[in-house]
Amino acid sequence: MMILTGKTMVSALRPPYPYGTEFVQQFLFALRLCWLPLTISTIAFGYGAPGLQGMTASGGAEGVGRAVNQGVVMAFLGIFAFNYVFTQTLLATHPEISVIK
């Protein structure tokens, strides 16, 4: 049973891919290019901004509600700004991405 499973996994990973090599190559290129910015944005905007607001909450339930609202708004604005800068930088340094093949 293990041999069958191993052969199945190897055949799925060996070219030709059943769903096209171009898709796989584009996906792997995007993953290699974007893993660091994705990690940075997750840490900064997923833990940083909402956590900072939550640690300074005061005033009971109303204050916690305001802090949560401010944290979410800060996180979304940070994500939008980071996404804009990253996209412009990516397109400026890799112009072949914007060409539809």
C-alpha cells in the first residue's frame, strides 16, 4: 500500500503536470517572489497594529470596542498601503509580470 501511495505522489509531482506546467511555473515564481513580503505583512499587520491597540484599551467594554475598531482600521490601512507600495515596486522591477501570455 505504501509503494502505491509513494508512486502516486511521485507521479503527481513529476512533469507533465495534469493541469499544465505553465500554471505550476507561475505559481512557484510568485511564491518565491512574495514569501518574504507576505511574512512581513502578516507579522506587522496581523499581530502588530491590533495588538498595540488592544494593549492600551481602557474604559470598560466601550473602550475595548473602540480599541478593536481602531486596531482593525489601522491594520486595513496598513495592508492597503503596503500592498500598493509592494505592487508598484514589483511591477517596476519585474516588467515581464504585466505581460499577458
